[in-house]
Amino acid sequence: MNVRSFTKSLFYSVGGCFVLLAAFFIVYQYHRERMYKIDVMQGRLQMYNYELMQSLGDSLLNPDAFGRYVATHDIEGLRVTVIDTAGRVRMDSRRADVSGMSNHLNREEIRKALKQGNGYDIKRNSETLNTTYFYSATYFPDRQLLVRTAVPYDTKLAHSLEADNRYILYVVGITLLLGLVLFRNTARVGRHIRYLRNFAMKAERGESPDEELQTALPNDELGEISRTITVLYWKLKHSEEDKVRLKRQLTQNVAHELKTPAAGIQGYLETILQNPDMAEDKRNYFLQRCYAQSCRMSNLLNDMSTLARLDDARSYRMDEVVNLREVADKVVDDFCFQLEEKQLKATVDIPADAVVTGNASMVDGIFRNIVGNALMYAAGATELRVTCTEEAGCYRLRVSDNGPGVAREHLPHLFERFYRVDKGRSRENGGTGLGLAIVKNAVLLHGGEVRAEATSGGGLTIAFTLPKRRAGE
């Protein structure tokens, strides 16, 4: 199948516009220059008419005075005629007897002069002298007369009234220069298009891109776009492999996390079964350990289920009105016994009218996981503060403790799934390693941002934003 070249179509279409624009300019400029020269000639003859009327005055219709003035102010081939408003010729410099001359009322220059004060006509043949003239008439209302001057429209005058055609050469030269620039740029675009076309054909066949051609691309915006498209394609092509790898890694992490409590439960149960005469208090201890490990497994499975649902935002309603102060107070109240046990004083400083639109259960989970994380890992902390400040279009919330904190190299990784700062201690504390990952996904689904930072004076702060409720929601 023959494919029409985009670069040729672009070159011909834009080049055609250049040619049409140049042709329009040539025609317009030719007409404009010609009219300018006609106006100059008209002005010269009009000046002669006014000077004639001013010099002769009442003697305008005196044959001797009229003849002397024309003779002394002669222009080569000049003819002067005086006409009344009825169109009758009263004086003519080329004929002494004007009685036989035709009425001039319908002449073009006479009609224009009577209507607008002056007028002209070009290349009209004189009926009296059988010569082609350029006529210019002036109307003097106070005398009810018109003075008309005419000069022969010979080759010399015609040439002087023609427009200067030298500018056409400049226009043609500029058009050719623009055409050359257009050709070079369309060729440049065509080079990128050919590269992308070859790349698409190779990608369809599963072949690798031509690295030599890619490096030869010009270092401009189009070259950058072409290289970016290539990189994005290969990233997308390998995304399936990345998904398989991430799935395998997640499966390994889950298996690793489940293996420890499962092995503990199995070990405790085997000990109980193999020792039927075990003391009652020791048996209860092992059963309590089994229960604790089963709770840990249950929490892990629940957190994984929550993350799976967060990956599909369609499973949540995101149009609920959520009061942040009420949610934070409820979470702190639910943790009151753990807070008292840890001797951790919690304060909530959130405006009572801080309202967002989203999912109430998800927002509750954000606060619950952050506070639970502080209770579990902020050993030795005495204060837990929940604060809120208003920013442009959002609320910035901070949950801070004054515990031992986290080393700075760990801060960017705290929201990764199953990431542990101290793996051994985390498992002992019963954490699943998914709490802050749930927080991150929930905040992102609400259109906010979350990060971990060191608390001033020591401790850990989880800072996140939630967009304000918009008017009309």
C-alpha cells in the first residue's frame, strides 16, 4: 500500500500558502503603487486647474486672457477646457470655436468632479482630436464652472504611471528563501518521522531499535521526543516482566512474613501434643503464644486485603464528607488504653471545621495506622501530637512523636511494603510491615501527598496532605 508522505504534504501545503501570499502581495502592491502614481499625476493637474482659476478669475472666459495664460504655462501636449455645469464647453485651448463641441456632462471626470469636487479619467479617446488623454477636472461651485486639463496618454506617460516591478524580484527572492528554509525544516521533520516509522516496524517484528540511527538524531526537541518514545516503548515492553518480578517478590515477602508465625504456631502445638503431662501454666503460655501468632497472621492477611482493595479505587466511595477532627479524636479514644500503658500523652490540634471529601473508612485507616505505628515503634516516647495547618486548597496534617526516631537513610523507604528498619524487633512487636504502605495508598487515592521526616528535637513525623472539600461538593 502506497503511503502518502507527510513531509511532502506539509511542504506543498505550507509552500503553496507562501506562493499565494506572495502573489496576493504582488497584485496588491502593484495596484497600490499604480494608484499612487495616478494620484500624483492627478494632483499635478489639479494644482494647474486651481492656479488657472486663481490667476484669471473673472477673465477665465476671456479668450485672449485664457489663451495667453495657457501659452505661458504650457505643459507638453497640455489641453485645457472650461465647462459649465450644464456640460457645455465654454473655452478650449485647442479649438477657438467651441460651439460645435458635444456636451460633456456625461464624461467620467465631469460627473466625478460635480459629485466630489474633482475627478479623473484614464485613456479615454478624445472625440475632437482623436487622441488618447489622461483627464483631470476640478469643479468651482462659486463660478459654476469646471476646469479640465488633459495630457496625452502616450508611451511616456503610460510608462510613468506603471508600477515599478523591481519589488517583484524581492518578493520572489524572499519566497524562494522561505521555501528553502521550509524545505530544510520539513526534511528535518521527515527524518524523525522515518526514524519513528522504522522503529515502529522493528518493534512490530520484535526487533531491537537501531542504536546508530538513534544516536544520529539531531539534538533538538524532536530528537528528544523520538528518543523518549523509544525509551517509553521499551519500558512498557518490559513492564510485564517487571510485573512478574514484583509479583514474585511480593509472594516471597508474604511467604516469608507468614512463615514465622506459622512455624511458631506449629512449634508450640507440637510441644503441647508431645507433652500431655505438661504443667497447666506452661500449656496456657504456649496457647497464648499460639493465639498471638494467629492474631499476627490475621492482621497480615487483613492488611494485604486492604492494600489489594486500595489498588482498585473503584471499590471505595470517594464522595463522603469527612470531618478530620472527629476522625482523629475517635482514633485517639480507641487507643486510649494502649496510650496509657505506654505512658504516651496524645493531643489533637485540628480545627473543628476541617472537612474533606473522600472515604471515611480510608481516612480513619490513615490515622489509625499512623498512631498504631507510633505506639509500636516509638519506644520511650512521652508525647504524640496530631496537628493540622491550612494551605492553598488542602490541609497539611502531621502526626509527630518524641521517641528515638528513624535514621535518615530509612525515611524514604518507610512506605514500602514489608520494609523494616529493625526486622527482628518489628516481628517481635507484631507489626505486619504494611501499615505505612496502606497510609501512602490511601493518601494518594485522596489526591494528597505523604512523607516521613525527623521531628525537631527527636522522633518521627508522618506528614500528609488531604485536599479541602470544594464548594458545591
